[in-house]
Amino acid sequence: MSKESNQNKLIPFLAVALGFIVGAIIMIISGFNPILAYSKLFEGAGLYGNIRRFGDTLLIMTPLMLTGLSVAFGMRTGLFNIGASGQMLMGGFAAVFIGITMELPKIIHLPLAVIAAIIVGALWGMVPGVLKAKYNVHEVVVTIMMNWIAVWTVYYFVPLYIRGNFDTESATIRTTASLRVPWMSNIFNGSPVNLGLFLAIGAAIFIWWVLEKTTFGYELKAVGHNKHAAEYAGIHVNRNIIYSMMIAGALAGLAGATFYLGYTNNIKIGELPSLGFDGIAVALLGMNSPIGVVFSSFLFGFMNAGKGFMQAATRVPNELVQIIMAVIIFFAAATVLIKRWLNQVSRKKVKGGDQ
Amino acid sequence: MWDSIVSIIPLALTYTAPLLIIALGGLYSERSGVVNIGLEGLMGVGAFASALFVVLSGGAFGGATVWVALLVGALAGVALSFFHAFACVSLNANQVISGTAINMFSVAITIYLARWLTTSSNIQIRTSFSRTSIPVLSEIPLLGPLFFSRVYYTTYIVLALVIISYYLLYKTKFGLRLRACGENPHAADSMGVSVTKMRYTGVLISGALAGLGGAIVIMTYAKEFSQLTFNGLGFLALAALIFGKWKPFGVLGAALFFGTAMTVANMAQVFESLRNVPNIFLNTFPYVMTLVALVLFSNNSAGPKAAGEPYDVGKR
């Protein structure tokens, strides 16, 4: 039993190691020096002490932590939220819409925009929740459809109501709706790292508290473990499915607020933010626990923050980081393979001990 | 009105062909019991490989270039889908997670290679299929201008594949076995069918067809591979698969329906009568219709019963 759980704890680390190894092999095949590239990747992420670059790592980590929490929260209830991208986009759209169209003092404007993002994200997540609870339609399919409905909704409304210089993007949000604050940028030497970081960490603590310390969280986990047993124990399975999807949507919506109000300052049309899918990697690697998500979002945050620097310094295409993430997801899914290897290794060790 | 129809239908057929073939690929995989949300990624590598082949071969294959390019696209799809099959069938991995990894990997590796090869991450091709009018058939009144004028040969290949698929799935032993693995793998196993082999076959065929779909996109209307190649066609195909109730002719109907909706949405500006229809209705139409269909189907679940579950011999 303890061997099993030890193995499970090892798997994320091995998946990451395998991801970096595959990345190195691809670089060698395409004629690059992987050691140089990885060291530039770390340098670009500020891991060697450049405080501004490190601020950028925290900046990119912020929405990743939230989409990771969104996916992880769904998983704990047995739901696969592949729609974090769409929920994030719609939440971000709501936030940007309020950030552009309203004129209010910051103390009201900013919270209003953030809350709007949370609510719209939750509503976008509610649709798959309701369809799952009432009609037993698989949430994966519904969330995929909702992603594309979100893309086309933003595509229609942005040029119509909050057009910027081009049809393809919105105007810039007012500074009163921005999550950026001068004191944080000063600490981090001009990096646009912002209040979103605290929102994300607060959300991680809140989700940990809900899952571990409340009856509601216990019920959700019971539904995730065994729907029928939970039903038999008197838990309202359908209601919990809807709540769970709404909370997952709210977290993704908040991710949208931190991304669009703190990072891009406007919203572009016709694209699905890949951060929602990256959230799947973050959640899987964090083993669907809020604390794990904080650490894994840091890993992916610094990889994404450093990739531009790596490309500029070594000409290694920045998509390398995305390749590594995909490989990590693949190995996190194929845990059987890793376990088989681990068992082979440990069996050899035992044999060696006998002789 | 007739003029608008004559200008829309050939275009709609052009857009429908890749959508249809990708959805048909998904059908093989899901009918064998493996959910495949990696269609978008499989389509992408097919598109990339065919574009790359055309550029690298530099006309060495002459007139056959476009046809070989289709084959190369299909093979690239097979290669990538092997990983999905390996994870889902041999390792009992979560099929949705594996499919997500396939999608992410495909975008990343193709753009990585494109950037490495061209520095601009776009691959433009000079040789592609051209529109032709079929002799004799295009002279038929009414039908001629709609279905046989200014068309790509690939459209007919795709339609032929639909008919072949119907025959293969419903009239042959192989088809029965494949479908059995998606409905009740234990029963299939007890009758001596290798579930592993059937599911590998289903996933690899889906890779071939999705890759072919991507190649058709490049070799007919797109003529360029870039980041924009990944524009959700694979997910739309998934919608068509579900809307078509996991049946070849159902998928054909759904793909035509969605393809036409897509074409009308793209061309709305051209037509007086459509100019005032907000594009949101036309663009979201396929996805909303799929959700509606899912709710309507929910009572008699139409999908393969065992799709999404790893086959566990010890479980009954």
C-alpha cells in the first residue's frame, strides 16, 4: 500500500523529467544544444536572480494557477472540465467589457470587473453542469462546444461594442479596471506582475479549504469517487455536479480577469486562449490538489515566461515548451507505463539484494 | 436566389469535404470504443506533412505531387494516432487526457518544425488541386452547375469513402467486430475477437482519415500551413460525428449541414439577404445544434456504449 502511494507521488516528477528528456531529444535532432537552451530558458524566467524576469514568471503563473484549479476542482468531482478556455474567455470578455464601458473609481471599478468575470465564468460552466445533471450528456463534449460558442460570441460582440483600433481587438481597458499596481511593479523592477497573483493564491487557499474542511467539499469528493454510493448516502448528486461545474467555471472566469485585466489589457477575437488547455497539464501534474496546482503552475509559468528569451538567445523555437507540456500530459495519462518501469527497476534491485 | 445557391453549393462542398472525412475518422475510433478528441491534432499533422512534402519534393513527382501529398498527410495522421492508440488501448490511459495531449503536441511540434525550417512558421505551397468541371456531368441542367462544376476531385473521394465506410462497417465481418468492441468488448472478446487489435485498427484509421482531411484542407482551399490551420475544424468534426449519431450517412448529413452553415457564415457579406443576420447566429449554429441534439438524444443514448472505457478483461 505504502509502496503504491510512494509510487504515485513519484509519477509527477518522473513525468516532468521525461518531458524535459523528450524536449532535449527533439532539440538534438533539430541541431540545437539542449543544455544551452534549458539554461537560457531558466535565465529567461528569472531563476538566476533577475527580479524583473522573475516577476514575469509570476505574472504568467497567475492565470495558469487558476485554470489549473478549475480543471482540478472538476476532476475531484469526477468531471472533466475541458472548457476552461471558453469560461476564461467569456469571463475575460465580461471583465474587459466593464473595464472599457464604465467610468468608476478604481475601488469600485476593479472589483466589479473581477466579480463580473467570476459570474460569467460560472454561468458558462453551469451549462455543461446542468446538461450533465439533467440529461446525462457528457461534460467533455458540452464544454468543447461551449468553447467554440465562446469564441464566436466574443468574435461578434467585441467589434460591435468595444472595438479598438482594429476590428480584431478591443480597446484598452481603463486604468481604474487594471489589476496592475505601481508598488508591485516597483518591487519587481518594472514587471507587470499584478494583484491577480494574490487573487490566484487566495483562490487556491479557498479551494483547499472547501475540499478539505467543509461538508460540501466532502460531498463533492464523494460524488467524484462513486456517484452511486454518494446517492445512496443521501447526497444530492445532480445538485453537486451543477455546483462543481459552476465553481470550476468561476475559477476559469477569474483566470480570464487576471489575464485580460492584468496582462493583455484588451481582448483579441477569433482565438481560444490556450491557457485553459494548459490548465489540464497543471491540474494533472498537481495531482488535482490545490497545493500541487500552485507548484505545477509555477513550473509551467516559468517555462512560458522564459521561452521567448530562449528563442531569442538560441533560436530554439519557443513551441518547445508546449511540446514538453504535451509530453508531460501524455505521461501523466499513461501512468501505467511509468509504474511498469518502476516495478521493473525495483524488482531488479530486490534480485540484486538476494545475491 | 438561384445565383446565390449556385455560388454557395460548390463552396459548401469544398468546405464540407475535410470536415466530413475527419468526422468519419472519428467514427472509426469511437465505434471501436476509443474516444478521440485528438482529431484536431491529427488533422493538423496531416496538413503540416502534406504542405511540407509539396515544398520539399519540389516538383519531383510532377502531376502526381498532389496525390502523393494526400497520402503523406494520411500517413502522418496514422503515425501520431499510434500514440493515442498505445496510451488508450495498451496502457488503459484516460482517453480524453491522451487526446488532449495529442492536440497540444500536434500544434507545438508542427509549428516548432515549421519555424525551424522556414523561420516564419508558415509553409506556403505552389502546387495544389485546382477546381475542375467534370465533362458531360457538368452539362446536366440544375445538377450540373451545383455538383459537377468548379469542384475538387477530393470531394468525390471523400464521398466515396463514406459509402465504402458504410459497407465496411455494416456489411462485413470486420465492421461487425469493430462495432462490437465499442458496444460490448467482453462479448466480442468471448467470441474470439481481439479487442486490442480492433481498437488499434479503429484509432489508426481515424488517424489516417483525419490526416487526409488536413491534407485536403491544405491542398484545396487553404494552400498554406500556419498556426491558423488549427482553427477548430477537428472539434467541428467531433460535433458532426455526434450530430450524425455515429453513423456514416448521419455524419454525411451533419457535415453537409455544418459545412453549408460555415460557408454561409463566411459569405454572409456577399449576399444582400444575409448581410443583416448577425454572424454570431451563423457561426455558433453548429455547436448550439449539437448541444440541442445531445439533449434530444439523451434518452436513447446513441453513442457507442463502451466508448471512453479502457477494456479490462477482469471486469464484467
